[in-house]
Amino acid sequence: PHHRSVIAAPLIVGEEAIGVLMVFHRQAGYFTHEHMNLVQAIGSQVAVAINNAQLYELIRDQAERLGAMLRNQQVEASRQQAILEAVADGVLVTDPLNIITFMNDSAEKILGLQTGQILGQTLDNFVGMFGKASQSWMQTIHSWSDDPSSHQIDDTYAEQITLETGRVVLVHLAPVIWKQEFLGTVSIFRDI
């Protein structure tokens, strides 16, 4: 038996046709205008359902990709922190507002401070312990912060400072700048 009647209704989302809904019947001249209206109404609902399913798949795929990226970033951040904790040199990191966000065990020992005392504090609160050299050190940080373009590639600050304890420390300071935005600084302390 062959089909002798057909109704075709486009599946439209916005101004885009995403498919066609076709209904067949074996009897010639079977479909009426009411049938046509019904198929068009069903086609509209089917188009919305298909579009929603595609959007759901797209959102789900994007969420999975973002989740994987976040997991990878967390793993990498943990790995980098483990490396920083393992090095013998003291490492101290500040954010754009000069607030201390990280200090490793070696920095604690060299500076004679505990992480709990220093994290979340601004570096300006501790400059007194670094003696006279701290003035140019802090001035360098503020100049990078105020005008990131003033920093040249491979431009670092190095200074030998004497702590209040009498310990002599070599400090290397480098800015963290990305796309002309100042993100903070990294200071490396070496007990010499």
C-alpha cells in the first residue's frame, strides 16, 4: 500500500527551520484544513522541544567542559603550591592591593613570622622589620601597581636587607602582570 496524502509542516525556531514534520495517509484527499492546523500546532511544540533538548545538551556539554577545566586548574594549583612549599627559599605572594596571600614554610623560618600572623595583612604592615631597604622595595611595588606599563620584561628588583633579628637576606621581587594588568608580586627570600 502506498501513501496518497501528506501534510508537511516546518519545525521553526525563531526564523530558522530545524526540520519538517510529515504526516502520511493511504487515502487520497484525506487531510482537511483542520488536520493542517493540528499538524502545524504539533510542529510548533515539537520544534520547541527539539530546541530545548539541543540547548540542554549544549549547556550540559559546556558545564562538563568547565568542570573539567576547574578540576585541572585545582590540580595544577595544588601541584604548584606543593612545589613552592618544598623549595628552600622563602616565597611570599601579594595580590593587587598588596595583601599577602601566600607564604611558604621557608619564608616563615627566614622572616621569623607565622603564616597565621601575616596572611590577609597588607605588606606595608611588615616593612619595619626589613630595615631601611624596605622603602625602595615598597616604592618599586607601588610603581608597578600604579603603572603596570612601567615594568619591562625580565625587570626584577633585588636587594640585600638586614632583618630586625640581624639575619641578612637577599630578596628578589617580581611583579605578576598579565595583559597590562597588575595582579600582584612574588618575593623570594634567601638567607645569606
